[in-house]
Amino acid sequence: MAPPGPPASASEPVFTADFDSREQWLAGHSWAYPDGGPVNPADNKLDHLVEDPSYSRSGVFRATRRRDGRWDTGLLTTEGSPEGFEVRAGDVLEARVRLPEETGAWPAIWTWRDGGQEVDVFEYHPDNPDLLELSNRVRGTHLYHRSPSVRPGGWIRLRTEFGARSVVWWLDDEEVFADGRGVGSSWHAYLIVNLSVCAGRYHPAPDAGTSEMSYEVGELRVFRPGG
């Protein structure tokens, strides 16, 4: 399959992530978590969200073990930030990501608004070392995609088109999933980039000897074809 070209009619991105920007991103707080955080045990997470810039603002999203059994974790969201950027139907997100190596790590790039509107650009768990989880929770579709380029510590390129009629995912310039459902023409949502830590219900919790984990987002841009 031929690699996709640049998004139609969009030579410049409408959003280029600067994770250190306090205008673009809010750190350590998300309404995708109960009461905005800092914890979310019902979702099988050991997270304790922190605002500390060393956990997210460099583009390296970190988690460190706490004495109470939870993990201080990095999360950034455009929700509540001064700019309040939202992805819209038809937008195309491109990102370059270094996957984590440690068991229990749960990185993701996803969207959220008003209790839902979630589309997962990707989720990953190193206990399934070659598998990416791609989900449109707005319309109930998902794919578990296996690839030899997906591996702990490896770099991958992601691209997701939030189509009104079909959400389409690419991995390393190859289309891997078109869900045929889409998000609807009026859909819009905020971006979240974070590293969660598994509590053990669906994926193993961190090994006892692990005290820190991380993954990196080297680039994240959003294009708006025709915009």
C-alpha cells in the first residue's frame, strides 16, 4: 500500500505541540479522571497525577513509584488550558513516539470531552510487545494491531484521521485500520497525552524492582484539511 501524502489542502498544521507551553497544555489534571484526578483506580490505574514539569513538559512522560503503592505520573491535556485547542471531525493527527520498556507502563494519546468523545490514537502495554491498541470509543470500534516495528523502546510514527464517517489509523506510513464508523460531522474533543500505570486487572502491574518508567513523544501535530 502506498504511503499517504500530506493532508489535503493543509500545508501547515493548525496545532504543533510545544509540551512546555502553559498556553497549550494543562498538566496533572483531567476531567477524564474522577473529580479531575489525581487518581483513577476504577480504570485499573495506579496513577497519581502530578503537575511537576519533569514528568511531562519535556515530551518525556514519566512515572515514579510512591511509598503508598501509587505512581506519580505525567499527563498533559488541552482541556482547561488558555488556548483550549480541540480536534475536530476531519482533522489529521501525526505523532512520533518512543514506546516504554517497563512492564506496567500504559502510554496513550487520546481525546476527551464532556464524559466521552474518546478516540485512542494509540494505547500500548509492553507485556504485549508487538501490539498497538487503536480505538474509536465514540462509535464502539477497535483493532489490536500487531507489527514487527512495534517493540519496547522502539520509535514509531502514528497518523490518525478523525473522519466523520471513518476513523483511519496509519503506522509508519502504512494504513492499518479504517473503522467505517467515524465520529460524526459535529464531533470535537480535547487532546490528552499521558503515561498511566496498570494496576494488574487487565495487564500486569509493574515488577517489584521497577521504580521508574517513561515514554517519549518526539513530535505531535494536527492538520485541518481545507481549513
